[in-house]
Amino acid sequence: MIDMESTKENEEELNQGIDLEKAPVPEVLQTLAVDPKVGLSQLEAAQRLEKYGPNALTEKVQSFWSKLMHHFMGPIAYMIEAAALVSAIIGHWDDFIIILALLLFNVTIEMIQDRKANSALTALKQGLAPEATVLRDGEFSSIPASELVPGDIVKIRLGMIVPADMRLVEGDYVSIDQAALTGESLPVTKGVGAEAYSGSVVKQGEMLGVVTATGSQTFFGRTAKLVANAGVQSHAQKAMFQIGNFLIVVAVILATIMVAFRVYRDIFVTGGWGMTEALNILQFVLVLLVASIPVAMPTVFSITLALGAIELSKEKAIVSKLAAIEEMAGVDILCSDKTGTLTKNELSLDEPILIKAHDAQECIIAGALASKLENKDAIDLTIISAVKDPEKLKAWTLDKFIPFDPITKRTEGRLHNAQGDQLWVSKGAPQVIVELVHPPKAEADKIMKLVDDLANKGYRALGVAESKDEGKTWEYLGVLPMFDPPRDDSAATIKAAQANGVSVKMITGDDTAIAIETARQLGMGTNILNASEFFPKDMDPDHVPAKLAEVIERADGFARVFPEHKYAIVKVLQKRGHIVAMTGDGVNDAPALKQADCGVAVADATDAARGAADLILTAPGLSVIETAIKEARQIFERITSYTVYRVALTITIMFLVVLSSIIFNFQPLTAIMIVIMSLLDDIPIMAIAYDNTSVSPRPIRWKMAKILSVSTILGFFAVIQSVALLYMGHHALIQPDAFSWLHVTSFGQLQTIMFLQLVAGGHLLLFITRQSKWFFEKPYPSSILFWSIMATQVVAILMCYFGWLVPAISITTIVVVWGYNLIWMFVLGFVRIASEKYLDNRTKRQRKHVEMVNEKLK
């Protein structure tokens, strides 16, 4: 977490209540107590460095051991640890080793994922300038940027990274690329009085600036603070906590009942109580604890998601956080950056609007002659590339070039050709070119109306003029409309997302008019809000007022946004019950990317954006998002199928252990049997990642009430199935003539029968839970899942027949148990369909009732 409190008070003291970002430059210099011709003294700079701290992002580092201990916490982890402790107390070291190995395996997977958590902040730190040219004691020198302090006079020039937030105090102009910070698609030309943000890049010009903020108080630092504080627990993590809590409650209740019954029987019925009886009870508690733990659930979740990540990588999408795949399945709002994501981030020249020019090329050539290729300016390059015959440019020799600056707001070129003809050309802001040409009022009004119309359509307009008498008289040739065009696949991607129930909101640093026109062209809503006007300046992005939140939810998009705006928008939507995906490519997107349920860094994103994102696209555009949504929904279906199966099976085992103890005074399974059974049941289930599933047309979420209800109902009937078989086997031992077809001759064999019934029945239960229809209907199980299960069943049969780790039983008994399970498969299939139908109908009735009540209240 960024440590800002210590410097914040010092900054406020230095500012003396003055807004250094907006106050006049002389007032800023006076407040900071610095002469722009001399700079700070070395002594004063050292004192300020001591007082305000280094110009760097500081971080509170959590120790490795603290992080490690965190992974041993949580419902499922506590259950596994309790089982390991009990097994150690009673000396069951084989159980202890297996249980501990599973716990360490789960922790290792979580630690590997956790290593990526702070990469966004690391990338942000790397984005800071390493050195700065500073004026101290009247002389310029180069120092580490981390030693800058508020009040330092710093020189910035072409190619430099701005080392701190500053106000420009001297020089003609600088053109600064701050797209990574603000999302603006073009470099911004700035003059005296303007702000320059730390981390932005100087593209043209040279100026002096006075440092107004350093380290964590800069625009860059505030972004880093948002990144450090951003993040949300995944819905899969919440689901596992809920499942763990549910199973803990059930296990505690059953353990209490079982212990109370055993103590009562030992004391009041058999009349004896001692260490032997206590250890026997503890052993039963151990079996119950092991039975209650879905030990492989975190692993199955991780591996299933990992296999999904491999599939997405084939579509040029790299998953950096596995939980993001599951989150994508429930995404109902996609907040998309505009520049470079929905658009090409390439200026495109539309058909020129002619005033005096005879044709479009005449106007374009004049604009190109008023440009300079070496400057690598995006606007200049666009105009020059639009010239159809480059030889016409070579016919003129440039005598003098006057670059753009924020005062004149135009460029000018003075040229001559081989015949000695003189030509002066200029391009710039249309109103400035009007002032240069001085056309008749009617013509001037016509030009300005054209410009207004272009602005309303989201175009950037440039006026072009020429003079053939050394600038004495000028002609207005025309207006060049420029636009960052949408990507070819953006409209189709948005349409596909909307068809899948996902609303798309545009979020951009560009002007509102540009955002609206882009949205119109892409078939999106055009209710675009200007965030810089809409959000209060001092608003806490973590606590947005309710009325503001309502407007955010209804809006189709936002323009003129800053990092805290993007972050606040995502957080507001999450608080209002939405699952949000966010796309972006710049430093300004990093906080929102990390806060989103699924942050998506698009192709060519900055390291900070990639570090904060959960999903990184390596191909341009968003077309892979549609694939990711479909893949995520299939994976989600597989995970929920597994969850229903695993909870139902866990409930079955727990109730079987307790009921057997109470009714028959018999332990139906050993702890090692339960662990082996869990492995035999869950290892092939990992192939569920390849299973054939239907794709939901709408976003899907964890409906824990429904999942746990269906699981409990299925578990209840599966308990009847298992207890009935146990009863028959137990009765066959007491009365050999009863149920003789089971061929059971010892309690050890009865334990093996229950072991086989649960291993086989568990996998048959998965075929029931993998879809809401009958198990024999399409989509059929994938071949890899089916044959993985079959292979496991062969292993289980061989174990039971040859007596590997369990007492051996006959092939006849094995066939009987399998036939018994197959009959119950149809019973449980009917129970699954009936229970889901009942729960869905009840939900619909409740929803209709709520709607009726709300309607009456209106």
C-alpha cells in the first residue's frame, strides 16, 4: 500500500492553502519561495528533501511469512488443518502426511498466483523519470529525479520523461504526450502556466517548470495509490468461502450429535469411559472432518481455470489471474477505453472541405507543405501521408519553418521552387486561420459553422491557407477534418457483446463530441457525460454519492476522464450489483483495471496496465472478448457442475459416517479411504475442463442459495442410497442368510463395499449434475472426461478385487454394487430435474411478487 499520509500534511503546509495547479504562476512561485532565474539553494533543497521525502513511490511491504500465513487461513484451510491436527494427536501419521500434502499443494498454487499481485505498482515505479535537469544556486545540473523537491526549477525537452508534477514558467512551448496518463489520443501543446504531469513524455519543444508536487502527491502518484488500494475478491473465492462455511456448520452439528451420542452410550449404556473410548471418539471425529473437507476443490478450480486459460491463449489472450475467467462469465457491463481499443489510434484524414482550393489534393498539399516530417508529429504525418503524388512536395524547397506553439496556434512554411516562385503556407486552428486571411464576414461565418458542425461530429478541424506575395494577402484554401476511426471489428464486437447480455460503456480522455461520434458510429448509446465537469474535484472515488451513482449507472459512457474517474466508475457499478470488465492500455487505466472484476489490457498496453490486468490481449482490438465470454461461460458451467457434485457427495459421506456411528456403531470408511476416494473422484474430474457444455446467452453468476439447495437435496437422497446399502451389508453380517447376494463376510469388506459404492456413485452423480436435463441427453460428456472416469473406475475395481489398500471383495459383489448404483442413477436424475424446476419456479414467483409490490408502491 502506498504510504502517503506522512507527506500529505507537509505538502498542505507548503501550499499554504493555494491551489498550485490553478493559481497564477507568480503566485505559485511566491508560495514555493523560489526565483525561477536562480532556483533553490542546495541547502534549501536538502532541507525540503528531508521534510517532504524523496520523489518516488513508496510502498508498505508485507513480509513473505505474513503472506504465507495468510494462505493457511479460510474455512477450507481451517478444516484441512483441523483434520491434520486430529490425525497427529491419535497417531494416524499416514492420514496426516496425505492431508498435509494436499494443504501444501493448495497453498503453493495460491502463492504462485499471488506473486503477480503487485506487478502493476512495480511497472508504475519504472515509469518515473530516472534523472532530471534542475536549476540550483543559479546553475543547471543533472540529478536523480528522486531528489527533486517542491519548488525546484526543472528543464524539460524533447524525449524526456517529465520527472514531477510542475507548472511551466518559461519558454515558448512543449508538446507533451500524456495519453498514458489521461487517455488523450494526441500530444498536448502547452505554454507558460500550463501543467505538466509526472510520467508524461515530451515530444517537442523545451521549457522550464517549477515542481509543485513530488512522489505520491503527483498525478502519477495518486494513480499508483489507487492501484495499490484497488482490487476486489473474486466471486469464485467468495463461493469457496460460502461452501466452506456451509460444510463447517454441517460438520460441527453432525460432530456434536455424534460425540454426544457416543459419550452417552459409553457412559450410560456400556458403563465404561476411559482413554480408549475418548480416542475412539476422536478417531470418528477425524473421519468426519476428513469427510467434510472438499480437499481437492481449490485444486480442481485452479486446474479447470488453468486449462481454460490455455484455450484462451490460443485466441491471443493471456490470462494473468485465473479467477478472471470465472468472472468474465458473469460480466454484464464492459467499460471500454476508446483510443487504441475501440479506435485504431491512428489519425485519419477525411475528405477536405474546400473554400478556395480547386480540389482536395491542392488543400492537402498546402497542409503538407506547412508540416515538417522530421518532427514526427501525428497530425503532420497524417497530412503528408494523404498526398497522392509526393513529387509535388519535392518541387518546393523549404526556406523557413515556424512550428506550432500555443500562442499562435498554427504552423507556417516559407518555400520556393526551381522557377523562383515564392509560396507561404499555414495550417492551424480554423479560427486562427480566419484571423490570418481576413475573409468577408459571410465567408468567415460559413467557415466557423463548418467547424462547429465538424466538432459536433467528433472531428478535429484544421484550417489551411496560402500566400503567393510573401504573406501580404492570404487565401483560405479549406478545412481538413481529422478523426481517429473505429477499428474494423469494433462494431461487430460490441454488437456480439450486447447480444450476450453485456452492456458496453465507453470511457475516454478525449472530448465529449469525439466520444459521442465514435459511439454513434459503433452503434453504442450516445448519452456520454463529461467526467471532468460531472465529478466534483474533491470527490472521494471510494465513496461516490448515491445520486451520482445512479447517473453513472444510466450513462452510456464518459469523456474527459482521469484515472480516479475510471476507478470510481468501476467501483460504483460494482456496488450497484454489476460484474464489471474494464479494458485499457495506459497508466491512467491501471487503477480501474485492477479494481474491475476482470481487467483487460489490450494489445500494446503499458507495463502498468498489463500488471494491473487479469487478461492481456496480444492481438489488436476487442474481438477476442466475445470468445473469452463464451469460453468463460462454458468454464463457469463446468465449475458449478463440479460444485453441486462435490457438495452433494461431501454431504453424503458426512451423513453416512454419523448415521453409521449412531445406528450401527460402525465406522463405514477409514480416514485413508476417504482421502483416496476424494483423489479417485476428483483427479479425473479435472478433465471437466474439456467437457461439452451449453453456452448461456446471458451473464451467469454464482447462485449459492440454489447451488447449495440442489446439492443438499441430491445429497439427502444419496444418503438414503448409501445407508440402504450399508443396512443390507450390515444385516448380511449379522444374519448370513439375509442379502446373501452381497457376499460380505467381514466388517472390513463392508467398508470396501461402501468405498466402491461412493467412488462409483460419485462419478455417476457427476453425470447427473453436469447439466440440468437428463444425463442421457445432449450435450454428451466429452470423450476425455468419459474415459478419464472409466479409467478411474477400473483402478477402483482392481483395488477392491485385489485388496490394494482396502480389504478385497469378490467380482460378484463388485457387479452388484455397480448395478445398485446404476438403478439409483435414474432416481437421482429425476430428483435433480424436479428440484431445479421447483427452485426456478419459486424464484420466478418471488420475483413477480416483488414486482407487484413495487408497482403498487409507485
